[in-house]
Amino acid sequence: MARPSSSHDKTKPYPEAWEQVADLRVFRTTAREWDRLATWRADMTKRGWKLLRVTTDDVELVAVFGKTKSDLSSSTARSL
């Protein structure tokens, strides 16, 4: 039986179903550092990554970026 996904899972801060449709990147930092990374976040967006979720607790901020697998396959085909 599949384990229900938890929004507080430290290793996967996103629903398991997201893995089936997207390539995901999890970024962990402090809220203070997150504010200082505005240029980096803009660069991720320019490269086709979408900010899917941001969560925070007392210690860290967790951001999940994703590209759908269809986006990945079309970008690979263009580079060939």
C-alpha cells in the first residue's frame, strides 16, 4: 500500500505524483538568503523552471522548482 505523502516530509517536500510528470529540484536555504537570491531565481525561470512550492518553518525555507517532462523532451529535441 502506498504511503500518503506528507507536506512535512523532509526528503520530498512535494507530492509523489509530481515525480511522474516533472523533473524536480529542491532548494533549501534560510529566508534571509532566499531574498538575496532574486537573480538566481529569475535565471531559473528564464531556463524554463517553474517555482512550484515554497514552504518555511522556523529554520529553513524550502523551494521546489519543476520542469514538466514534456518540456524537457521538447528542449532536448531542439538541442539536437
